Amino acid sequence: MTQIKPRVTESRKLNVGLVCKRFAKGAGMSVTITTLAQFYVHALAIEREAVARYDEFTRYAEDHDRDELADVFRSLCRLERDHVRFIEKRFGPIEVPPLIAARYRWLEAGPTESQPAAHEWILRRIEPREALKVALEAERRAQIFYGQLAEEASDAEVRRLAREFAEEEAEHAARLARALAAEGDSHVDWERYFGADSEGG
């Protein structure tokens, strides 16, 4: 197997969509949910993933002396953790099946522990702007997921909860968008790492 040798350049920007496709291929948010129990399982997978990634991004920002950015990630981590606690309090202990958890990974397909090298490789090379883009993309996907359920679910309680979650994810996305607008440009050449035509195989 050919080993990928990363390169860093000043002239190319991160293609967040490419990174997400490469490491979360098949992780679309479209899924049929007809019961409150199903909603809680999928919502818990989304929120637990957000907590884990925001915790990592917080430590990353702290390690790079980016206190304001760390505050953004830390605050969002706390809000997502509140969602987790809300679900667990309402529904009790929930074991999310690995295949469902894998649908909502931010950085790679499948459980993180199955690809620690790939996961750590990204975290070592990601720039603050890229971290914000990854988080923003994930929040927007979650917002779309909850928004669709709020419109289409047959269960009234699922629609109500999905509407609340969608509104909160929209607030998270707006905060990330403001933080992203305040960030300088980045220079990691992710397309060179993975190849611009990687989606086509």
C-alpha cells in the first residue's frame, strides 16, 4: 500500500467537504425515524460526537494559546453535553449501536478507536480555521437533520423535540460562523493529501 506523505503549502486552502467525504463517507443524515426511542438514539449519537470533538478542539486551541477560540469550543461542548444529559435523563441509559454512531462522525467513518492513526493525524495538522469549518459543517448537518424531522416525523413529540434541537443547532452554527469570519486564512493543502478526485475512487 502506498504511504501518503502529507505536504503543507501556503497557497492552497482546506477543502472541508473533501475531508468530510474522505473520513465520513456514507455518513449522510437522511434516515427514517418513526418513534421517540429512535429519535433519542440518533440524537444521542450526534450530541455525543459533538461533545467529543469540541473537547478535542478545546484542548487543541489551549495548546496553541488560542484562549478565545478555546472559549468558543468549550462553551459549545458544554451546550452539547447538556443535550446528552437531557436525553439520558428523559430516556435513561442508551447504548448507541456502532453503525449509528459511525453515521455522525465528524472526521472519519467508523468508530474512532478503529482508526486512531488517521484521527490523530488530522488533529495534529488541522488549523484553527479548519477546526471551525469542520465544526460548522457538522452543526449545519445536524440542523438539517433535526429540521427535516421537525417537518416530516409522524410522532408529535419527535417533531417538537426536533424543532427545539434544530433551533439550538442553528444558534451553534451562527456562533461558529462568526468565529470563522474572525479567523485568518489557512494553508494546509488537504487536496494534495487525498487527491481532488478521491470521491470517484
